[in-house]
Amino acid sequence: MSRRGAVAALAAGVGVPALAQFRVEITGVGLTQLPIAIAPLRGEAQSPQKISAIVQADLERSGRFIGVDATGVALDETSRPDLSQWRQRKADALSTGSVTRLADGRFDVRFRLWDVVKGQDLGGQSFVVTQGDLRLVAHRIADFIYEKLTGERGVFSTRIAYVTKVGARYSLWVADADGENAQSALSSPEPIISPAWSPTGTQLAYVSFESRKPVVYVHDVATGRRRLIANFRGSNSAPAWSPDGRTLAVTLSRDGGSQLYTIDANGGEPRRLMQSSGIDTEPAYSSDGRSIYFVSDRGGSPQIYRVGASGGNAERVTFSGNYNISPAVSPDGQWLAYVSRVGGAFKLHVMDLKSGTTSAITDTSDDETPSFAPNSKLILYATQQQGREALMTTTLDGKIKARLAGQGGDIREPDWGPFQK
């Protein structure tokens, strides 16, 4: 029933190492995209990372911006640009800057943002970093620009987690929000499924089959240390963090049948949420921590329900379609993303939780495991395109999509991490 728990499907793919460079391919046109010119940074030709290109790709992937050609322009953060020239180019904003290699091998990166329409200097930032942090600097510049021009927080310097299978080996990866700079958190000959970021972004819960049955661990991303959370009789699966990070909701079959429990994030005795004759799985906390969304076949087919975080009576949430799974709630509490089977195809849907209005936002047929960006403006999900595994982001209206995955990568079960504290 649960595609997240469908180990057979995960095991069927063959992939390539996730360290391959991902190409970000952006498709679609939004209704209100702000035209921005990202001038090449002075000194960028000698930099190991093309910072302006990373910034532009970040902003375009958000769906809120469209690039204006700025090649061949010689400007830096000290320049006073002729903004009338950029108005003629139809740019609403302009970013300029420089990157300089210092004597100790580090890089001094500086930039400035201009509001071309109002003729205003919107400020800038400077960073001194090692070569390994140049991509992170580019993402932070994109975050600064995004917030200055939209009033909302950018998500480009956050991280994602996902699972790959290469031959007979499974790996859990942590990567930048654009899929680059992937670092292996865990590798195993047995399946790894259901990675879930803690609210602080310092830990990942996941399910490992290394003891030949599904067991829930919590893994410290910085140190690699991990602790066993749930290893009860039967299956232990589908961990989901409460917003305060103190509790995990899990699916256990210790008492017969897959049922929902909550357990302290440090382990201990689980507490059963409900008595149900059906299969209950894939819990997801609401943003305020008061409710848990989950999938159940109690009505005869898999549908999404909601129950109080301390238990009680469940209410059904999805009514269109006869197979709805993998709920994810936006951090702002406004949206529910899920996967619905439509005529044999698995398609990503978004529901407005206030009105109950739902819409399908993809044209692919094998979508799985949606996860919201921490600013609630994008959804990360896995799918297949032209028979190949793909890691994608989409705007909530489905108008702007970006493919993050490299050639032939078998990439599954993505989860978008929180804002970095």
C-alpha cells in the first residue's frame, strides 16, 4: 500500500553514484516572474565555482525570477551601475560583485543588489570562505536576493536528503538544495528508506534493514553517530518528527497489523495512537504539532486521514480518487501534498487545507514522496522521466519545475531539511 515502504520498488532500480554533477534543468513559465540580471562576479573566471551561475539557477528554480542576460558586463560591488541601461534591458533588479583569492588560499566574495526600478541600493554581503564553501556562499547570496525582493525567506542554503541504490548498495545522502555537493551519511547492502529531517536540521531519522527487518534509527549528521529508536517485534517504519523535535510518530506492527505510535525521540516505550482494524502508516505532523496526517485503508482503499497528536477519532481528509498516499504538510500549515493514483499513474497533488480544493500539478506518472521547502513555496519529489529516475522541485501551481538528478541516478525518498538555525 505505502510506496514509501515499498522496498521491492526501491530495490528494482540500478543507478550511478550520487556524486555525479547534477544538471538543473528549469522548465515552465510562471505568471509573475521578476526579471533579474546577475552580472558575473569580477574575478569569477579564476574561481573554481561560477557563483553568478549558481545564484541565477537558484533564483530561477524558485519560480519567482527570470534571468536577464548580463554576460560580458564588467561590474563589481563598488560600481555605481547605470540603472537606466538595465531598465532598457527590462531588468527589475541587478546583482554585482567580486571574488578574490586571498594569500592564505581562502576566497573573499562580495556582492551588492540594486533595485533597478526604484534606483535603490538594496545592500549586500561579504564572505571569506574556503574553496569548499563557495557553493554555500552562492546559495546564501541567492537567499539574500530572494528575501530582499520577495519579502520571504529563501531556501537555497538548506539541505535535502535522499536514498540511492547503486548495484546492490544503498546510500543515504545529504546534499545542497540544488542536489549538488552530496555527502554520504550511510551506506548499506540492505535497504535504507524513509529519511526524515529533525526540526533543527542536525539529525535524520530513517529506516534500515541491516538487521534483516525494518528498524528506526536517528542519525547525527555532523558526527555520524546514531541511536536506535524502534526495534520492536515485527516492522518498525515511517518515522516522522514532531515540530518541537521531542517526539517521533512511527508505524509499528508489534501488536499485529501496522498501526501508529508516538515515541520519545530518545527512544523508550511507544504509545499507540488509535485502535484500527486497517493498516495505518505514513504519519506526518501538522505544522502546529496538534495533528498527525496519515494513510489508512480502513475505508477499503488507501486514503489520507487526520488524528489528534495524542490520539482520538480520525477524520478523513482526501475524498477524490480511490488511492491517496504519502501526505506532506507545508510548514505554513496551508497546504497538503500527496500522491494520488489516477488511471494507473501516480501523480503529485496539492490540497488547499482551508478550502479542500485539490489539483494535480505534474504530467509525470510515477511521482513519490513529496516534501515541502521550509518556506512552503516549493515541493521536492522523486519521479521518473523518460524511464530514468529524477529528483524534481515544483512550484505549488506546477508551473515551474526543475530537475535536480543526474544521468540515470536511482534516487528515491527525498526529504527537504529545515532552515539552518
